[in-house]
Amino acid sequence: MRALAALVLLLTPLPAWADSGMPAAPYANVQLPDPAQEAKAKALMETLRCLVCQGQAISDSNAELAGDMRSMVRERIAAGESPEAVRAWLIRRYGSWVSYDPPFDHTTWILWLTPVVLLVAGLFLARGSLKRRRR
Amino acid sequence: MKRGLLLWLPLAAFIVLATVMIFGLHKPDDQTIPSKLVGTPVPEFMLPAAAQGLPGVSSRALAGQGPHLVNIFASWCVPCAAEAPQLKAIADAGVPIVGIAIRDRREDLAEFLGRYGNPFRAIGADDQSKVQLALGSSGVPESFVIDSKGIIRRQIIGPINPGDVASVIATVQGAQ
């Protein structure tokens, strides 16, 4: 009898980070049946930021809201929406903050262009010093 | 002469960058994520009733009801319990409050309303946070001030504190 009770307790799932008592959304932890769609959804989920645990992608997070976001992403991809449309829908609500794929705009141009500028500057420096050495 | 100046350039750039970063370190960390939908119409949604005797919530039914407050809450959320007296004061001032219960079991919600009182005219059950995401909200509790045309006027992130009650009432009543 005691063993049975222990077994029942062991089999009762205790979601580690649960804050509500509700079960996870249908596609929070379940893959889509179509592998091509699942691959698209997974690639998107890896570049969407969790709103609660702000340093993680929703694909990595155990937060319930991240689970709900994963389910939403999978349901929309399964319904035929493109990953970029889903990303745009979230960006309209949360700003580019929610995306780990920053767009090129007036706040991010310096991030995108600095490496190119540094590379060109480095090439010039290298050219100069190589010329001098040859002489 | 020109070459000498050029040699100092990396150091100067480093000092500028370091100064900017040191000042950045002293800025307080702001983790709130404001909804970009403030100033735009409430997205369309429909939620079933979450509590006995109270209707559910739909964007269409809300549109013609005059200015109101939409409160996103949950019975499992501790700050929401702390916010309850303030919501009651706001409701007592005649401001209609509509609740959206996030991932809430019906029996837990009934107990929450029994314990802290019910300031809501209607409560919709958002079991998969779908409406929360559609509104650009990222946590509980949050509140949205909606004007009589159905435009989101203001988002309040976190609980409404006793000191905020008067300003929230004024904002909703002024949102014609």
C-alpha cells in the first residue's frame, strides 16, 4: 500500500518552475508532426527572447509564458504563417527587443557597421606596415 | 607631427568608450517591457467566462462601453493579491474594471475572489496567455487604460500601489 502511494507520488509530474497550476499549452513541449514545419518553428524559437527570463530564448526557457509562446509559434507555423510574419507580429507588440535577430535601423547601424569599418582599417594598417618592411 | 597624433587615437577612443560604459553601469537596470500597442486600438479577442456569475471578455463588447481599465492578473500571482484593495478602491470610484485571468484554474480563481473581493465586471479566462501576448503584456499584474473608442491609452506594469489610485481613476475618467 505504501509502495503504491509512493509510486503514485513519483508518477505525479511536478513541473519544476510551475507558478500556475495549469497544464502546459498543447504545443509548448510537443513537436509539430511535420518535420519541415518543426524545423522552421525551432529556428524561430531560438531567436525569440523570453519575456520573463530575459536572458534566454523561448526555446531554452522553462517559464510558463515561454511555453505559451512556443505553442503559439508552432500553431501559427502549422497554420501556414511564415516565421518572419510571426516575428513581425511579436515585434509590433514588444519592439525589436523580443527578437535575437536585430534589424538594421537607426539604433543598431553602429553594431552592424563597426566590424566592417574595423576590418577595413586593419587592412589599411597591415598594408602600410608590409610596404614599409619590404622597402 | 601628424603621425604622433594618430598614435594617440586608439587611447582616446578607449577613454571615450570606457567613460560611456562606466556611466552605463550606474544607470539602474530597467527590466520592464512597455507594450508598443499603447496608442493603437485593442486587438480583437474573445475570452470565455472565468468566474461564475460574471460574463467573459471580448474586445467587441468592450468597444462601446466607455473608458475602462483592463487588469491582467492571476490567483497564483502574489503582487496581484497585494493589488486587490487598490482595484476595489478604483471600482468603488465608479471605474469599470475588466479582468483577464492568466492560466488560472476556475476553483483557484473563485477562492481568490472570495478572499480578496471582486472588483471586476467581467473576467475572461486566458488559459494559454494568448490575449496577454496579443496585448503586448509580459507579466502579471498589468493594467491597460482603454478609452471609449477602444484605443489603449496607458499601460501600467506591475501592481497599482495605494499612491497610484487617484491618478489611475483620473486617467480612466479622462480617457473619453
